[in-house]
Amino acid sequence: MEKPVIAQKSPIPVEVKKGETYYWCSCGRSSKQPFCNGAHEGTSFKPMAFTPEDDKTVYLCACKHTENAPYCDGSHKKLE
């Protein structure tokens, strides 16, 4: 199984809007982190769609190792 590229070892705060669909980059290759730009083409990765229930600030995972995708769960603290 392929491993994702670690885009950075800290979450990315993003203002999201209720009802809008966002596509989180799961491969780490996107130049538009934390969102997908299609750089996963040719890999086994696919972007993850999510639609917030409220307007708010969320902290999206940039290390791509979270177990609560697309949200940061602190996994970046365990990476070397």
C-alpha cells in the first residue's frame, strides 16, 4: 500500500461554510493543501469529500496520517 506524502507536520486551519462541499487531499501531493488539485492521478489515493454542518474554523490534517480524516487528530506529533 502506498504511503501519503507528509505535506506538513501541523494542521491547517480553514474557514468552512455550512453546506459547501470540500475535497480534502489524502495523498499529500496537492500544491493547494489541504485541498485536492488532482495530483493524486496515477496513485491509489482519492480525495475525500466533506460538507460541514456549520460555518466555522476547522483544523484539517496536513500530515495525512490522521485517523479522523479530514480533521487533525494529533497524529503528526508521532511522525519522525
